[in-house]
Amino acid sequence: MKSALRSEIKALKSTFSAEELATLSAYIAENIINDADVRAAKTIVAYHSLPDEVDTHAVIDTLLTDGKTVLLPVVKGSDMELHEYKGRESLHKGAYGILEPQGNPFLEYDKIDVVLVPGVAFDAAGHRLGRGKGYYDRFLPKATNAVKIGVCFPFQVVNTIPFEPHDVACDRIITYRKTEISGNTGIIRPQDI
């Protein structure tokens, strides 16, 4: 079921042009920056988005400019470390072609206020379908004090995601706008943008 859902979301994403996805990303980025938990946070785990994800590049720069400690994932083997983001010039290409910050790992997980969580799909209960490598599944249980916020395009919100008892759900999701969920996915078509 998970692989079928990944394929379904990929197919839905292909119905949007790059310009439409950029427009959605800009709205979602504004929603992230204006979120009450994000505004109140001192230390935030974000992610440097891949081309098929909600674009977070401007978000992490804005968070840094706002004086927040911004942590980004760095893939180390089968695990994910967190390193402090100091600006775009500090990034280098890491695993899977993802730009990652250099420096020492951040290990004070109890000081993390917010985690912005990417995903292939989310459901209304906050369950997440990732890319299948398990990096966030292994990391999220460590961020015990953090508000965990899924970030996605509206067509990535589905009725249910298969989950295990040990899975850590997101507290909520930030997307373009609230969507009605019908059938398997809550779909916003390009003409609705």
C-alpha cells in the first residue's frame, strides 16, 4: 500500500506545472513563517528541500535572519544528524544530492522547539509516509519537546497512512490551505490555485 500511495502522489504532482508548484510553495512558506509555534521557537529543525518538495530555501533564510537557531539534517550512513545552518555559503552537496551544512552535530535534542517534517503524504491524524529510508522515523522520537509540523502540498494530504505503534505522528500539518478530503486524497487541482 505504501509504494502504491507514493506512486499516486508522484502522479498527482506531475499534473502541476513547475510554476504552479512554486506558487503553492510560496503560500506554504508564508504559512510556515507566520505560524505561532514557529514564531515563538528559538531552535528549529528545518530541511533543505529537494526539487519535488515544498520549497523551504527562503524559509530557512528568513528563520536565520529572525535570529533563530536553524538545524538541517545531514545523512550519515543509516542515520540523520543535525547541523546548524549558517547561511547558503556553508552548504555542500551530501547524500542523495541534498545540500547539507558542515560543522559539528547538534545533540541537545531537548532544546528543539519545532521540527518541520517533510513527507510524501500525511493524514489528518499527523501520520506520515516518507521516502522509505526511515531517517525521520529514527530521529523524531529523540525530539521529545518539539512541536512536529508536517509540511506538504495540499494534494499530499490523504485519508489514512499505514502506521506502526512506534511511529511518531506530527502534531499538525502546514499546507496551502485547509482542504476537504474526499476519496483517498484531498486534491487541489491546478485550476483551484
